[in-house]
Amino acid sequence: MAPYELLYGRKCRTPVCWGEVGQRELAPSDFIAVTNEKIELIRARLKTAQDRQKAYADKKRRPIEFQVGDYVLLKVSPWKGIIRFRKRGKLGPQYTGPSKILARVGRVAYRLELPSSLDGIHNTFHVSQLRKCLADDTTLVPLDDIELDEGLNYVERPIAIKDVKVKNLRNKAVRQVLVQWQHRRGSEHTWEAEDEMRKHYPFLFGM
């Protein structure tokens, strides 16, 4: 059934069968032939445009594959009035996770390790519902005992001096210390100039 017929309860009167409601009268044959030629021309041009756009898109498409042990994000579609994965509304997150891939099912599906809160959901999903998780574990900052300043930025504090070295430059030698930091994003140990550390953190060097 065409959408027009579904909406209005009657078939659409095309140029082939124009006329008032009731007995249908055929249009002149020459008018029908011209109309059919234009319809075929429109279809041919639409097909050409679709093939051209498909050729452009195929150049950027590539098969998405994951390996067992990778971490992925699971897509959560915001359907109106429907709760999926305990998420509601269009302002909810688009993805949930990350989840670990346990096994590959066929060519286009993967079995995930879902949290205990999603025990009632089947753990096999199509590859189109997954996105690779690009988070770096070294950039994660623990939330325990984090001190925040007035701008709501966490405070990085040096804990101890682990090593000392002398860096020889062209005209002078600079003493550097290996500092261990607390709540630092990335590496916990960095080489800093000894003069600057003595100036700002004298308690690290004792008396």
C-alpha cells in the first residue's frame, strides 16, 4: 500500500487516470506517453546521482573489526519513551562502557563482558553498535582524596625526590631531580630543575 492510500484511504489519481471521483477517464495517449518518458528520465537521473554518491562514500568505508580483549563502547540509541540499558531520553549518553570483548560470533557480531547491572541484556551485539575505546589507562586519575582549588582543578603535589643528576649544557651544568608527584595526569615521575623545586617545595630537601 502506498503512503498516500494509507493516509487518505484511497488511491492517488496519477496523470494516467485523472478525473473526478467516480468513473475514471483515461487521459489522451500522447499526454500519457510524454508523462511516462519524463518519469523514466527522472528515474535514470536519480539512479545516476545515487551511484555517484555511493562511489564517493565507498572510498571512505572500511570494514570494522576488533580483537578479543579489546575494549569497546556500546551504542545506546535514545528512543523516545523507551528505556534501553537504563538510559532514558535524548539527553542521555550515546554510548555506555567500556566493555571487554570476550569472543567473536560469526563475521559481524561480538560477545561483550557486560557489568552486573546489565545481567538481563543479551551480551552479543552487531559490529555497527560498537565503537573502539581510545581511553588511555595512564591518564586516569583516582578520585580518592583529590584536593581541588577554587577553579575546581585538582592539585598536583610532589611527594619525594627519587634521584639526582647533572645535565651538562653548552655553557653550564644544571642539577635536576627526579620528582614523584601525587594526582598527576600521565607519568608520576618527572625531571625538574633543582633550583625551582627548592624554591617552591623546600620541604622535599629536608633541613
